[in-house]
Amino acid sequence: EHAMSAFHRELPHGAGLIMISRAYYQHFVDLHVCDERFVRLAQAMGMAGASRAQDFITALERLQADCGVDGLRMSDYGFTREELPELARNARATMGGLFESDPAALSDEDCLAIFERAYR
């Protein structure tokens, strides 16, 4: 998200996180690098019967809808598809240390794919 607010300073940090969260977490769900963690998160978010990593994405979507923030769109803050590659490069170049905490390595291409998946 820091790359997003670097280019669009009017973007609230929390709104940026919300806008990319589903795509970001879906990337790791698809890789199956921390399935049990996602199942536990879904359970902690009220899905007692959660048994799959994808259940976390469902719980996240419900939480965002319940909070009324599921409609946040990057385009509403002036983002365009054309600037997504620069956002991905900036994220890796300026915040590279944060990527070390991810459950799996993220390449520039992965970052771009996440931004593209998140873009609305």
C-alpha cells in the first residue's frame, strides 16, 4: 500500500490496504503456502466450520461488506491501469524489507499481478 499512497497522497492508508487485501491474500491462498494459518484466521473471524484456506477470503469479504468498505475502488482515488507497473516497481524498490515477512517470495511480476487483480 505504501507504493499506492506515494503516488496518490490523498489515499488513506487503511483504504489502500482494504483495496489490495483480497488480491494480496488470494495470491498466497493460491500458492498454498500457509493454508492452516488462513483456516485459523477464518475461524477467528467467525467461520467456525472453516476448513479451507479460501474460507479466509470469504471471511475477509464478509468483514469488508459488514464494515461498508467492500466498494472501495482504486479508480475512485485516481489510479489507472497504466500506472500499475510503476506501483509494483515502487513497492519492491522502496519497501523491499517488508516483503521478507511474506509467506512466500514475491517477484515484481507477482506484485503487478496483485495490483492488477485488485484494480477496480
